[in-house]
Amino acid sequence: MGAVKQRKKYETPRYPWRKDLLDVELKLIGTYGLRNKHELWRHHSTLSKYREMARKILAKPPEQREKSEKEFLGKLYNLGMVSETATLDDVLDLSIEDILERRLQTQVLRLGLALSPQQARQLIVHGHVSVGGRRIFSPSYVVSKSDEGRIKFASTSALSKSDHPTRKAITTPVKAKKETEEGQLLEAEGSEENE
């Protein structure tokens, strides 16, 4: 019996060689540390699915629509894509950045567990990051609202020890950045008082 061929999990852009689209894609890939365009296209396909579902729910009669709308918005709220008071119009307004911000790779960077998106990706792929005590090896894992505060270095990772050289290298620039920002804030407040 032959190997099963995996289905493509994304749609390619209709006009892949338009310069403006290429520039936007390259910027997103750099900002979020994506491996290639296929990763970006996969998230675009997810966004398209959400929008399509919202349009289908909007087309339903009001009595059928209420339950579907509540379940769908509840799911997206749990994923951190929309606010608690969101409507289906908010789902139609979602951008690719809203989805990319929910990736584990981005969350690790935002929490200061890595210095760059590339380092965040490497830490995840090598099994140094856990979510709720479970090691995750996929940088594109979507972090739910309930898991936001449960991202940390895995207990089995050498990085879980605060005296690890890589960990020190990560925390030192983060502290320095905070101190610089606080110093600038105090300077700004001081100059306002002098006026």
C-alpha cells in the first residue's frame, strides 16, 4: 500500500507576482518570523474560512442564526481573535495580523522569552516551550485565551533554570529595554513639570 499524499492546507494567491502583495508578504514573514510563504498562505486560508462562516451565518434566518452566531463568536473569543462583545461584522473585519498575533511563536516573543521571532521559533521547535505543562513543537500553534498565562519554558528544558547562559542573554536585554523606557518616561514627566 502506497503512502497517503497530504492535502494542501492553503490556497495560493490569485495574483502571486504583484509587487505590492510580494512586499506585504515579505514584511509579514520578517515581522512574525515565518519560515516561508506557505505558512502565511495557510493562515490566510484560515482567515478566509472564518469570514466565509460569518457570511453563511449572516445569510441564515434570524431564528436559526442566533445559536450559530453565539457558538462561532464564542469559539473565536476563546482563541483570542475577537472581543467578548464582538459581532459577525468584527469577524469580517479580522486581518491576517490578528491571526498571526495568536501564534505561539509571537506569544513567546511578546512574553520576553526570546529576543527575536527566529529565536522564538527555534526554542519552540527544539521543545523548550510548554503551554499548560505540555510541550508544544509547532510555532504556528494557536494560543487560546485560557492558555495565555500558561506559556513558559518546559520543566524538562535546560532553559527552565534561571542561571542558563541563553536565559541570561534573553532576560538582560529585556530588563535593559524596560529600564530605558522607564527612564525616558521619567525624563518626559520631569520636563513637563519644569515647563
